[in-house]
Amino acid sequence: MREEIRRMFSEYQTREKELKILKFRITNFKGIEPDDVIKSMCLSGHEGEKVQTSGPSDRTASAALNYRRVADKLDDDLFDGLLEEYQKKKEEMDFFRFGISCLSGKLPEIITDMVIEGMEWQELSEKYEVSHSMIGKYRKKALEELETIYSIREHSDTAFMLS
């Protein structure tokens, strides 16, 4: 759990970008246009010397309809996968920000500046008028408190699943 929190500290900005990209992909999801594919499959004739004078065969139409069902399922699966990944990442980011807001004393402000705003330790030292080692102590204390918060969540989730 501690490692998960440390990763969140170091990867927060990247995870935030991933979340924005997923949101964009979901918002702009178009999928395959099955009608266009079906039309091209049904209306295509033989190339070369043979000329098809009748309409599309039943076999071609059947293949086209089967393709549409498969395309729809693939679109649904892809969209559902994107949505599930987005919801999972968003929930994790929201909980991490919530955890930061629950820290004691000045830690919420300091850790927000450090992790969410991406401020360097030198900037933090100047802003809060403390040494680099004090910033390190604040970070260590925040990790300990966040570990407790994550532990409470884990126990709560486990108790819910077992009830």
C-alpha cells in the first residue's frame, strides 16, 4: 500500500494526463460505421470478366449482417473497457485528493503544492519558509497518514464484501 501511495506521489501529473486522454476518447468515441461496411459488402460485385446481374446473394447479406453484430459487440466492448478504466482511475485520483485533504495541520496545503501542483522542493522551501529537510519530514508524515487513510478504506471495502 505504501508503494502505491509513493507511486501516486511521483506519477500524479502523468495519471492526471491519462485521465484526460481517456475522457477525450470516451467523449469522442465513434466506433465503426457498420452501415458503410455492410453497404460495401452487399453491393460489391465480381471484378473481372464475370458480371453480376442479380442482387447480392443471401450468403453475402448474411455475412454482412453477421459482421454488423460482431462490429457492434466490438464497439460495445471497447467503449465499456474505456469507461471502466476511466472510472477506476478517476475513483483512485479522487480518493487520493480526498486523502490529502484529510491530512493534519499544514500537510494538505504543502502536499497539494508538492504533488498536485508539481512544485519543486526549493519552491516549497521558499513558500513555507522551511528547510529542504523539513519538506522531507512533511512528505514522510503525509505518507504515513495517507497509509492510515488507505488502510481504513481497504478494511471498509473488505468488511462490505464480507457482509
